[in-house]
Amino acid sequence: MKWIDCSCGIGYRTVNSDIVNHEFFLIREKVEQARHAEELLETLDFCGIAGAVVYHATMIDVDPGYGNAKLLEETAKAPERLLPTWTILPAITDEEFAPQPLFGRMKQSSVRLLRAYPERNRYMLNRVTMGEQLDAIAAARIPLYLSPSTGWEPIYSVLEQFPELTVIIHNYGLWSHARFLYPLLRTYRNVYIECGDMQTAGELKHLCAKFGSERILFGSDFPSNNIGGPLATVIGSGIGQADIANIACGNIERLLSEVRL
């Protein structure tokens, strides 16, 4: 079966590494990291993963623009296996992230997914700050990666203002998140969950039964998690092969095919 890891990092973090625990306690933990594409590809090969959606650590710790460029240097080493995601900033202060120039560069660079770290980059992810940008991202069906590591309220807020936005939730911690997640899946048809942190017994099987496997993407959130753990969780979850195929690669390939640049 073909597997695509929907959330992998390249590059060394300045802190190795912030792990989100329950109740938003942060654990400083030393984890395996991939300094460059070659090391990530070795890990993917070891786990039998065909490809990965990737980001670069410098997008978070240095500067989104610098990190976006740095990532392309790495994904160019294996473009058939490594799919780049870029991090965005508000166009009102950083004009290169306005829809027209951004989408042009994305198309030229084969980038079809975006990320936002509003607290880290000191802005509000809402209509007042980024209305035109988020309207355009929603209309283009570009998936936007968001993490509730600093709280679920910003995700609820942005989806209330942009209900058609395609959002992939990742890096949400190991304790059950159902009471936060399920209302979003019920209300917004374009919300997806990357399953790297799903380690509660029976969680994945229950989620498939309630909302369908079409809303779940396989991902490890490497380096926060080692790839093997989330992979074993999906394989051993007790769901059917058709559902596993959706999670393994079918859903992310469908989302990528729907992007309009």
C-alpha cells in the first residue's frame, strides 16, 4: 500500500523539541531530527513511506520567507517524493504574501499547501488582519495547516469567519482531543485531522465510524513523533483496508488534486 506522510519537518529546531502535552504543558525533549532531505528520505525508506508533505524548521524559528526558500532547496533533491508547504504572513505588513504574487510563486514552485503560525509570528489569523488572503486561499481550495498547540480558540475563530477554508489540524497533543475536534468535523466540511498524535486506544476506529475515513490524513508530525508509531497505529487500528487506503494516501492526493492555482 502506498503511504504519504502528511506532516514531516526538515532542519534542526533551535529548541529540540517542544512536545505538546495534555493541558498545553510543554515538554522539552530531545528527538531525532532530519538535518536535510537526505536524512528524512532515509527515515521514510526505513518506514516504507513513498512520500511526505514537508516544512522547514527555519519557517518557525527564523523567518517564514527564509524558511520557504530553504525548504525548496531541500525538496528539489527529491521532487517526486517531497511535497513542499509554505508558511504565510499577513499581506498588510508582508506584501509578498498577498494572493496574486503568492499564488504565482506557489504555482511556479509546485507548492499546493500552506501553514500558519500566528502566535509565533505575532499576528491575528482573522478577517481584520487577513480577510482577502484567507478568502482567496479558501476559494483556491489550498489546504492550510493549523496547530492548536497554543489553544483551540483561534482555529474555532478562523473557521467561524471562513467556513469554506480547508484546514488540516496537526500537532494537537497525545491526550484525547475529541471534545475539541468533533464539533469542527460536524460543522465544517473542509476540516481534516492528521493522525500523528492519535494514541488513545480505539480513537482512530471511533473517528472513522463517526465521521468517515475521508476526513483523516496519515501523518507522523515528525520529528515530534517518530514515523513508526503513527504508522503502526493506523495499521493496527482495526479499520478496513479501504479506510486505511484513504488515510494512507487517498485523501491527501484528493486534496492536492482540488487545489486551483
